[in-house]
Amino acid sequence: MIHDATPCTLGEGALWHPTRRQFFWFDILGQKLMTHDRDGLRTWRFPEMVSAAGWVSEDVMIMSGERDIFLFDLETEEIEVLCEFEADKPGNRPNDGRADRQGGFWVSTMAQGGDMAGKGAIYRWYKGELRKLFPDITIPNSICFTPDGSHAYYSDNATPYVMKVALDAEGWPTGPSTVFIDHTADGFAADGSVVDADGNFVCAEWGGARVAVYSPAGQLLQTYPFPALHTSCSCIGGLDMATLYCTSARAGMSDEGLAAYPDAGKTFAAPYAGRGLPEPRVLLK
């Protein structure tokens, strides 16, 4: 079940790269990107916090940092900045993000601590254009997309809700967001999520020690338990697209909590009952 035993302070950004056939994940607070290759664990360290990625080519990924969106070559380690954002918010950091079906790249921000309420936002970068989609977000998460690209999901963990919004043909939100899942009763927080080939919403639930699978109608179908209280991001990959990967976090846990969950922060893998969808390529033009 343990894919990698390296403890992440805040694991995030779970991504199966369809052309490299490798699983990638981030430790946001550790400022690093990780994967396994033929030589074992490979780590890239950055001078800033990084949190989410999409693939542009076999070697080049698009990534979200503290103040910019940039291209990163996995082999040469060269960086090309595509755009800057939130220069006026030095207390913010990146959080959840994912590529959409139209070739866009969604990223999000949040405050690093203290007064966090409404300090973040969700953005979309598409063919060189960056737009702020949802302002006044406290803890953005759960960004993922239906198989046909007609809708997006997202959450703000300051609320108990996962939201759903319709997208136009180019992937821009159109119309109001509606509630897809309400966690008021169970108290879980919807963290990093992905949608499988059947359109099910596959969500790591912070504080729930699990990944939960919900139908396209929002009904709970199945849960996958993991030995970490703060499961933080899920994706489906593997050579047969039937492996569920899940990152986790140690951040904010007490000594008692860490004793109860000694595997907190590790990254997990388990057989998935369904099939995943290949991550879409991010289009630069």
C-alpha cells in the first residue's frame, strides 16, 4: 500500500503522466517534486513552494509556483516563466490545481497562515491567458473535470461543500456554481480529487483517512482507507490505469496524532475498482 515512505509535510498535486508512464507528486511545504524512475526515488527541489502540474510534452511540465506559472523541463531542469500573478499578495502560496479537458491549466492560491479567510483564489491559464475565476477562496481544493469537459468541480475547505460549474466549449466557466456534495453531516474536507472513466468523483478527504468515490449524482459509492489521517490528493494511473494513488500530510498534526498515524505524510497506492482517465495535455497555443 505504501508507494513511497518519504514523509511529506504537505503532499499534494498527485499526477499520472500518460506519456512518461510515471506518477508524480509534490511536497508543497518541502518545495519539491518527486517521482520514481528506474533508479528509484527522484526529487527536484525548488526555491519556492510548488503545488500542481500538468504535462505539455514527455519532458516538459507546466507548474504553479508562489508567484508564477512556469514550464519545467524534467531532464534539463530549465524553467520558463509563462506568467506572473498575485505579486501584491506575498503571504500567499499555491495549492490545488489540474489540467482541464480543453487544454487549460487551473491553479489556486491561499494564505500561508494567520488570517486566511478569503485571501486565496482559483485561476485558469489557457493558451497564454490567465483569468481569475473564483476570488475570495480560503482553502481551494478538489479541482477536476468531467470526462466530456462540460463541468468542473472545486471546493473551498472553509465551507463543507464541493461545487460544480458548467464550462463552455473553450473551458471557461459559464453560469453559477451549484453544490455537488455537502459534507456538513460528516465533517470531512474535500481535498485533491480526480474524475475516473465512469465520471465518478474520486476525492481524498482531509481528516477522513480515506479516498471516497462519489457517483456523477453525488452519491457515495465506495471508500478506500489509508493509514494517514490527512489524505490530501488522489489520482488514478499505472500501466493499466487501475491504480489509485494518494498523497498525505503531516502538517498541523499533534504528537498524539502522529503517534496514532505513524504513516502520516507517506504516499500510497492501492488497486482501484474502476479505470482512470489519461490526464489531458496542456496547450501552450
